[in-house]
Amino acid sequence: MSFSFFTQEIAIDLGTANTVIFMNDKKVVDEPSIIAIDQITGRPIAYGTTARMMDGRTNPNIKTIRPMKDGVIADYNAAEQMIRGYIKMINSKKRSLFTPSLRVVVAIPKGSTEVEIRAVRDAAEHSGGRDVYIIYEPMAAAIGVGLDIEKPRGHMIVDIGGGTTECAVISLGGIVCNESVKIAGDVFTSDIQQYLRQQHNIKIGEITAEQIKIAVGAAVQELDEVPEPFIAKGPNLMTAYPVEVPVTSMEIAHCIDKDIAKLETTIVRVLEQTPPELYSDIVKEGIFLSGGGALIRGLDKRFENKLKIPFHVAEDPLRAVARGTCAALKNLSRHASCPYLMR
């Protein structure tokens, strides 16, 4: 790889739920996108997993912040401190006499506005980035899944993240048509919280709802392998006495059904905009699912039955965007420019 000894190259997938950083083809950070800040001094106390454990359990002097909302920066200062903290985390593992300058590639949603793009770029620059490049998430996901995006062939990717779902058709190294909707993992989590509140009269936190989604999350009622029910524990809304409620995959399929249906509509809308030649390529090759939402049981089957097009779940879908961002960074090291990277 042709880069200066004094330059460190890192690829960042700055997600709503998780931040993944690759360096030299190795995953060096894979942590929740959350930071704990001391309210009195304004200094960060913890990042990632440690901060996540504090979420919902803090005293008035400590505040946990998720700087990313709907795939973009919601709290600029917290995002900058979080990126800086993760970069420090990488460098603390390597003993060095100098601080290397950084070449950074960051993945962002395709639906981001100019202001949101500028916020990401500024946060990366203020965290030490000398050269900062931006790549759109659907493009990064397609590269991470292993699709040859440079060829004159139609590929379709549906990246279901924490804050946004990106649906895009890609050909010749560019995005032909796309749609970005704010229905993704966080919406499913709040659906689960609301459902348990209404149906079982139990109050649960975001972390418990996330655990339920991972343990028994499903998009269809009938599964080949049915997971064991998840025992949700929390206070009864009427009495405040502790209760335990078994939650099944059938219940989760029912409570997230409306939002999954909205994703189906989004995919159909993008297919309607797709030129006929590319459409026929997609029907032949199938549609690829990436992002944490792709892990919901039976989601590919449900989409397949509805749209009559094969769906494939990417290998390790959670890190597809990060892997693609890393591949784009390697490509940048070999060539002077990359058509799908923006300065």
C-alpha cells in the first residue's frame, strides 16, 4: 500500500447504533455509538460499551449521549469527542513517538443534506483527519457485500441500519436511483417498547427492547427454527410491582409488521424508478440485504414472497458498510481518485 509512514489510514462506519473502524484491513474498533459525559466539567468519561452500560443508570452529574440520530450527527460536540476517543483508543494500542496525520474515509447515508455532510467532515477533521473523504453507505455496503460495482450491471442493495434504511440501485460505480427512509433498527426497538406497554402493561428500557429484538426478532409469524421466548422483566405500569413476561417471536413479528411493510413499499418505489435493463439484472441476481436489520429472522423470506425477487443476506451484514469503506480506502491508496469517494 503506497502511503507515507507518517500517515495513518482509517475507515469509519459512523452508524446510529454502532461505530466500526478499520485500519490496515483490520477491525480496530467495534463499539456502540454512545458517549458518557461529566455534566460539571463537560469532559467525556466513557465511550462505547462502557458508556452503553451506564445508559439509563446515571446520576444527575453524568449524561449519556447518542450523538448520531437517523444516520447523521445530532450532537456535533459529542460526535467529535466520540470520534476523537475512538482514534485515541487505536493509537493507545500502538506506542509511537509522534502523532501520525490521518487519512479518513467516513460512510454516511445517501439522503444526507449538505449541512449534515459538512458536520461529519468537520467532526473528522477536528478529530485529527488531514484528508477526509465521504462515501455513501449503499455504495460502501455493495462493496462490502462483494459486488463488482464498476461493471455495467445492475445491483440492488438494501442496508437496514440503526437510524436509516438505504435502498439503492448501483451500476458503473454510481448510484442510479435510491431512497433513504428513517425506518430501521431504532424504530423496531421503540415498536417493541410500545407493544409491551400496551399488551402486557410492562415498562422496559431501550437496552432490554434491543435484547428482545436480537433474541426473538422476526419478520414472519412462521419460522423454520423458533427461538425460545425472551423473559422480559420490568415494573407493572399500574402497580409498579415487578413482573416477568415471556415474549415470543410471533409477537415481535406482529408488532413490527407495519414498519416492515413500509420498507417493502420503499423497495418497490426504488424498483419503479429502475431502468428496465438494470431491473432485469436485479431480478436475475437478486437483492442484497445488509446492516443489523438484515439479521431479523425471516426478513429475506418475507421480502421474497412479497416481491417475487430473490433476496440474499450478506455475510456478517452488521459490518458490510465498514468493510466496503475499508476497501474504498485501499482503492484510494492505489489510485489517485475514486469515483464514488467525495472530498
